Amino acid sequence: MTLCIFTFTRAGEKLGEKISSLFVESKCFRVKNGELTQRVKEAFFKFDFLLFVGSAGIAVRGISPFVKDKTSDPGVIVLDEKGKYIIPILSGHLGGANEFALSLAQLLGGQAILTTASDVNSIFAVDVFAKKNSLHISSMQKAKNFSALLLEKKSAEVFIPNAFASEIFFAEKIPSYISISDCKDFNENSAQVIISPQIKKDFEPFLQLIPKCLILGIGSKYGVKKEDFSFALKTFLQSQAIPLEAIRIISSISLKSEEEAIVDFCKENKIQFKTFSKEELQNVSGEFLESDFVKKITGVGNVCARSVMAAGAKRLLLDKTVVHHVTFALGILESKLYI
């Protein structure tokens, strides 16, 4: 977590420096006349949180030229120079400003003032839930509509397809106003959300939260071109109605550990790449589609599916499938959900 603190008075500077000392990656600035816009510009896209020790008006004027989107804006908090009131004013949920304000209130003995509707009404906040559980939100507009209906109806339905219910589940007791079931008919007058790593046409009316819970096993010829690999992978995922956001791990044999096309793809898309020796793959239990040719080349008859299980999959969803000369397999990890 990175924090940038802006102060405007001697008392504010003293408090800002005290707060800065509590965090490893933080900076505290005493802003002089005419410096505000430039100081905020330098920090807005660099730090996770901006803390203004001063009036809310100064903070609003400072950040207004740079505010773009709640999914990318930093958390912004305002604090009076006595440390009495801590008010998040931007990115309260996705940016973590509300949570940070509560933590800061405990440290300073002050009071966090939260104004977001879900917090005021002590009700489920879908964006906070998604962030906490590393779930991709399919549509911010649908998330907004869901929250509005939840506040109006005081109830919500969470749909988890039966195909994934054994691996995707709530690990704690959920509020009584939330019900869980397999997918049902869409009702535009209800707050409904589907949690699934697969996107189907029937799911389009829903707000969908996509868990990063899939392992994609890879087998390919040595020296596969980047563009060919990327095209084959995306074609495979599209054929299975799987969004890239659902992939947590790409797995293969250790012979592929420096395969440029795969390594670069994983780096670019922030996906973990795991490889295993032929002995580790041979020791994976289960029945797999084996190939004598692949065994002759690699020492093991199935690379993609065996590597999926070696990487920790609870279950193999799809064994070896060939798309444009690249073989793929798909497995699922356990995904525990917490409110």
C-alpha cells in the first residue's frame, strides 16, 4: 500500500508526518500556494491512497481535474488537522478508501464518516465483495443497478451454476437477506448476481462476478510464435465461453519454462505461470488422454492435463483439446467466498 499525504498548515504537517511514520511506503508534503494541482497530478496516478489533512473543499479542487473512473482512481480521504474526523471522498469501495478510513480512525482515535449507501444501511456491497474475493465485475453499470435494487428490495439472489458449486462456495454464514441457488429465470425487478468462471448467453441479463479460479494447461511445439499462441489460446477460451479474467494459472512442463510466447503472454496478462518436471507430471494420478508422440518428445504422454492437476486443480474440467496446433486442458481450483 502506498500513501501520499498533503498538508497545508503547521498543525496539519505535524499530524501528517505522524501518520506517514506509521506506513512503510508513504510521503508527506506541505503544499504551498499554487502548488496543489501539480502536487496532486504527480501523486494521483502513482499512489494507492491520497490523504488530505485539511478541508474537503481543498481536496475536491485538487483531485477534480484527474478523476476518471472508480475502477482506477485512488482512494481519497480527508482528515481534519486534529485527527477527529476521517472522511473518504473518492473510491470508497473499489479503491479501499472506506476501509482505510476505518483503520486510520482506530490508529488516531478519531471517527470515520462513511457516506456510501451500502455502509449507511449496513448492507452487502457487491463491489467490496468482488474486491475482497478477487472477482472480476462484468459490468460496473450492472453492479450499480444491482446495488440500487438491493437497497430498494432489501434482498438479493446469488446464483452459482451447479457445474461449479462444489468448488465455488461461501465459507461463512451469509446474511439472511441473501439467498443462494443454481441459475433461475432472470427477474429485472430483483437484485441478482451470478458467480461463475463461464459466461453464457443466458447469463447476459445478470450482473456476473467472475472468480479467478481456473488453471489452463498448455502443450505446444517448441518456438511457437507469440501471435499464433495468443490466437490459439483466445480461440480456445472463446469456444469454452471462458473469459481470460477467470484464468489464475497457466501450467505446462518445465521444458516450456522459458518459452517466450507463453512467458510473455502470462506477464502481459498478470497470470501465474507454473511448470513441472516430467517426473512430477508422471506422478499425477488419474486417467488422461495420452499420446505416444508427446511421450517420445517430452517423456510424458500428456502435458496439458497432467500439469493442470499438478498445479493444484480440484477437478479436471476438460482434457486435452487441440486448437491451431496448441493443446489445452482446463481445471478448476477451490474458490471460497467471504462476505
